[in-house]
Amino acid sequence: MKILPALSYILRAISYGLLTAVVLLILVPELRDGNSVSFNIFKPDTQKSDPMSFATAVAKAAPAVVNIYSETIERGNYYQNTPRKQVKLGSGVIMDPRGYILTNYHVVMNADMIRVVLQDNTRLTAELIGSDQITDLAVLKVAADNLPVIPRDDSLTPLVGDVVLAIGNPLNIGQTVTQGIISATGRNGLSSTNYREFLQMDAAINDGNSGGALVNSNGDLVGITSAQFKRLSPQVNIQGIFFAVPYKLAAKVMRELIENGQVIRGWLGVSSDSYNHHLKGFVVNQITPGGPAEAAGLAINDVVHKIGGQEINSINHALDIIAETNPGAQLEFTIYRENKLITIPVIIGEFKR
């Protein structure tokens, strides 16, 4: 009679085995095809993941970054017979296959000769098309075709925290790439007019990097680097703070320099260092004698709420509207004066350095 319990035990074991087999066939399809499958339960996974690399981005952007050497002849006085040659070093970015190159104004300022060296070591003489001291940008032209052009994404909006790569020729040691992040956007007060906003980042740039490319992790142009702005406070030893002109601003300046040889900006002739959040407008702190604001009748402590029908959301916003208005054009200024809302027509002047 002991045979029945033993038989029952065997049948249960067979049932459990069949059930396990069915589950495995469902969960591991390879078993249905007769393929062998090994289970290394106790063997650790030694396969390494690919290391993070920006090599693809650099390969896309680097060929369009060039070395720039600007030569200035110092002729000295009457008794100095031998003129001295001073060479300034910088970088540039090829923006057009026909030979248009963006660089920094301070790199080519007062240059008698500008030489461009491509990454294949081709050496070319460049012509200065135009320059803009406010944004520290200049456009060069070389006699060459089918040049490598920096990748661009017109829809790109740089954000704080974006990874960026600075490509240039620091200290003439050869093309070098440094990496960092965008630390802040919309930095102003960097140029003598406060007209424009800049990108702050911590990708290191040094003498020779000026005019080089700041690109993102896809290799798309984010801005034009400038070592000039780090010298605005030479008495302070600042680490990890560098600046670049945003691509969209640089592209706009380049178009105007190619078309006109200069950037024409509107001018109002006021100063402001405060924004009234309650009235939504900037407060007029100073008025330039003889300027457009004085001629129109603007007064100290006026709060400019709208310009040309646009509500002002910051001082920079107002400066941009004015700067982008053609000199001689008339704009309606809606202002608060002594708790009354009034409108004053203002004829915009031309900004001159």
C-alpha cells in the first residue's frame, strides 16, 4: 500500500516539471527554436558601456575653426628707421563656404595685414569687411570657395546647464578644445554701452581663443568666444568665468556688416538702472543733454511703460527695441509721470561711439 504515496509524489514532481517547462517556453522564446541558452546567474556582467565622448561634435565643428594672425606695423618716430611688426593671435569661425569668417574685433583692430590659417594648413590673406566694437565682432573675407562651414541650428536656444565646447588656438599651441557648461544667459554690462547680452560659461578660453567657436554637444554653434571681456576687471583674479557672444546676435551683426560695413543702432540718450515691476517699465535716471529723449520732453523719474506699443519687461528689452530702430524713425513712448499715463512721440537718434 506504500506504492500509492510514492506514485503520487512522482506524479506531483512531473507536474511541477512540466509547469516549469511551460513557463520557461513562454518567458524565453529562444527555447522554442531549439537554441541553447546559457544562464550565467553567478557571473558578473563585465561588459563596459561606451565612455561619454564629444568626439563626434568636435569632428563636425573643428574644421570650420581657423587660426588668425593680425599684423600691425609700428613705424615709430622719425629717428627709428626700422619699423617693428606686432602680431596678435586669435581664432575665427567660417560662417559661409564663400569665405566669410567671424572673429573678434579686438583681434584684428588696427591690423595692417590679416592672415588666416585653415586646419589643413592652407594660408590665406583676409580682407576686413567690417567690425562692431560693441559686440567685439568682426567679419573677414578670404578668396576661397567650398570651405568647411560651422554647423548651425537657427532654432537653438542656449539654456543654463547646457554642455558647451570651446574650440580655438590658445597661445598658438594648436587647435584645442575645452569643455564646460553655460553658467548664465543674458549677462549685460559687459560692453561700454550695456546694449547687448552675452553668454557666461566655464569652458576655459585664453589669448588666442578669442573669436573661436562655442558649440554644443551636437557640434552646433552656440556663440563666438571672447577673451576680451575677462579683462574688464583686470584687478580681480577671476577663475572659471568666461563669455561668448550668442550665435543669433553674432549672425545678425554679421549680416549687417556684410550689407553695410557697420552696425547702425538707434539711440535714445537716457540712462536707467531700475525697473518698476508695479508699473511695468524702466525708470529714467539720467538724460543726455541734446539727445533724442531731451528733445522729445522725457523727464527724470519718468517710468517708460511701452515703446512703439510694446510693453517693456526689462531695461534690456527697452535697449534692444531702441537699438534695432532705424535712426530718424519715430516711436510712441507711453510713460507714467506723476501717476498719470501719457504718450510722447520720440524721434530716435543714431548711436555713435
